[in-house]
Amino acid sequence: MQMNRRGFLGGASALTAAGWVGTLAGGFVLRPTWAHAAGPIKMGIATDITGAIAPSGNANWQVAQFAVDDINKSGGILGQPIELYLEDTASDPKVAVGNVRKLIQERKVDVVLGGITSAMRQAIKDPIVNRGRTLYIYPQLYEGQECTKYLYNTGPSPAQQCDRLIPYLIKTLGKKKFAMPSANYVWPQLLNKYARKVIEANGGEVVFEEYYPLDQAEYSATISKIKDGKVDCVFNTVIPPGLQPFVKQLYESGFQKKGGVLSCVYYDENLLNYHPAQEMEGLVSCLDYFQAIDDPFSKTLQEGYAKKFPGTKYLFTAGSAATGMYRGVKFYEAAVKATGGKLGREEVAAAMDNAVLLNGPGGGAEMVPGHYHAKMNMYIAVCKNEGGKTRYEVIDKASMVDPREC
């Protein structure tokens, strides 16, 4: 509890510095600097300010604020400003449900964006979509199969990540014997099911697939199985808080030094908040964006974000749902413009279904009509450790990849 309190106080301090105001009922609000006769468009953000996923959650609210500030500075959406409300989901679905209800019942927001883990999405979608009758945008890469009406997914699906990454691991790097150490919840279970099919279709073998409690700290038995099975690729879906000890123990076993490859589809630049740089060297990831991508719009976004949050350790990148958050805010803007300013869920959902972004982090994106998911560019990158600093080298790009969902 003391650690959570420290985390909350630190998070609250950062929010206050960024202009957010705490409310008597809990949560935070960021009001626009100007008004409109119809009042503001109310946008709710539900993310992890505290808890094990806080390094990703804090990136989320910062990116949401950055995107909304840009919209408001440009005159809002058809002249109407956005007012942001933020609730801490605290990396705890039970806490999250109550706080999300505040956004729906007390704040009466027009849309909710957020949730990082799939367990969190599953917990909060009912209060938002069914009971709250509100539009929900889920920004994180995830396991797929979320085909709920009024719930739009703006991060990558398994097909977008695995269909190119796994053949690269097998056919280019020559790694054919896979281990799948995993956290015990829905994302790893369904992602692994998809990944296993792609591995076997490309001539690879899954030596073992195991699931652990999220807070497991001892992995010696797992490391022994990796050695005994002559595994040469670890396809990791362990998440914090068990993530740090697993990666540390794998590295200390000499797995990477002996030619093994660690791969994980949610590893991005924000992982510097979780690991020493040397433990990430050689890691292979596949995401919709890396900071090494050399396109003018992405560079402009990074420059603007750095100016808005100077010195922040919560980076604007992909695996923490930050790119999906930016994409979700901009898709919502495009949808409301298409309705002519109408904010009703039916009207905005119909417009969201056909929303197109010409520019975004890593390139443009477009919703696939009737499928609640978006096409986007996908990149494979390898992590490099240079003098204790980590960078990603992009080695492959696929344009406007279909999510193949719903």
C-alpha cells in the first residue's frame, strides 16, 4: 500500500505539473482554455497511473493530452473543445471498474479510451459499452477476437504482428525451437494459440508452452526447460511484475550469449523503464511504430511530445498503447467531424467504422468497415545496446497490414 501511495503521489505531481486538476470525487480533469455554447466534448481516459503497468499507463495519459492539446489549439472539433477526464485503473481490474463508472455516470463522458492489459479491457468494457451505452476505444496491441459493437481496437492484432515476425525468426534467423513462457490470462493464451499455428506452418516447433501467475518471481525451472529442450527462440508473453525477474534470470543463464533469441511483441522503447539495457540486446519485436522510423510526420510528433513533456521517461512509442491512444483520439476526431458535430453513440460509431487517418506515428491508418479494427503499417526491429543505451534498428516494413479480425 505504501508503494501504491508513493506511486499515486508521484503520478499526481506529474499530472498537476501538466495542468490537470484533481477533483473532490476523485480523478483528474483537464479543462480547455476556451468555451463553446454547446459545452465541451467530454473524453474519458482510463489508464494505469499507479500499479505494475504504470510506466505504460503514464505514457498513455500524456499522449492523450498531447493529441487533445493539438486538436484544441486548432479550434477543437468543428469549433467545440475537448475536455479530458482521467481515472486511475491502478493495474487492478476491481479498482478500475469503480473508477470507470465515475467517467460514465458522474462525468457523463462521450467516449472512453484506455485499458492496457486484456484483463483490464474485459473488466471495464461492460460498464462502458453495455451499462454506460458509451463508445469505447481500446488502444493496446492484443490477442484479437474482440468483436463487440461500439468497441474499437486501434492497436495491432496477432495477424498484424505474427504473420511477418515469426517467418523472419524461423527463415531468416534460423530459430526453429520455440518456448512460450506466459502470464496466465487471456492475451498470452490466445496470442500463443495464433502464434503456434504460424510457427508450425513455417517449419518451427513449440518445445513447451507454460503459464504463470502475474507476480511469479522464480523461473529456474523454466530456464532449465529452455536449456534441456535446446530452445533457440523464447517467445515471451510474461508481463510485469513477473517480467523483470524472468528476463533477468534468462539473461543470467547465458541464453542470449549462446545464440538464443528473445522475442516479444509488446517490447518497445518504454521497456527501458523495466530492464537494464544489456538484458534487451538482440531482442526482436514487431510493432506499428519505433522511434527509429524515419518519416517526417513521426519526427514532428516526437519533437512536439518532447516539447510538451521535457525530460519525461514515459515515451511516445508503440507497445505501451501510446500509438494506439494517439490513433484512437484522432479517429474519434475524424468521426465527429464526419457526423457534423453530433456526439450520439450511434452516429459516431457509424462514422468511426469508416474513419481514415492520412498521418500518424509510423504512417497512416484506416478502420476496416464492420470489423472494429484498423489497418496500419507494421515494422520488425532488433534492439541494440550501445554503451548502456538502447535503440531499435528497423529491419522490415509491411504497409497497411490487415488485422484479419471479426
